[in-house]
Amino acid sequence: MPTVNVGGKDIEVDEDGFITDPNSWDQDVAKGFAADEGITELTEEHWSVINYLRDYYLKFGIAPMIRKLCKDTGFKLKYIYELFPSGPAKGACKLAGLPKPTGCV
């Protein structure tokens, strides 16, 4: 399995760059992945989405559907794409340390 080095620690990722073990995630990992996604600074709004996704995943074992993400965070889908240009699944879930979503996030 491939690894990436973030902040001096090796993180196992799948072929698409998603973390394979969500427990290896921390804020430094999110910041490192953000730079790879072209996000120069993680704002409070970024962290709101990231923390929501992590909490939901740790509670239910899956990523939430996009509609639920928008409803519970109060952000419109268009704004989530502004925050995470590669989208809620590829961008936001990757930064939150979730495995690659299998369906529609």
C-alpha cells in the first residue's frame, strides 16, 4: 500500500490518496492534504465541514450524503465546492481523513 509523508509521519493511503486508517489522521494531515488540493489556508468554515465529516464517519462508519452535509452544516453545495474545489467527496472527505466514499457523499 502506498504511503505519504505528512509532518514527518508516514500515512498509508489507497491508490486515490485517501487514508486507509482514519485513526492515523490529525490536523497536520489535513493541512498537508489541503496543500495538495490547492487550498492554501484552512479557514473556520473548512474545519466546520472537516469536523462534521469526521464526527459523522466515526459515529456511523460512512460518509454522510451531500444533502445531509449541506443541511447540517448550513452551507450550500456551491459554497462547499468553493471551499473544496475537488468536491465534497474527493476534497472534503480526503482532508477529513475518511476512506474514499463508495457512493454519493
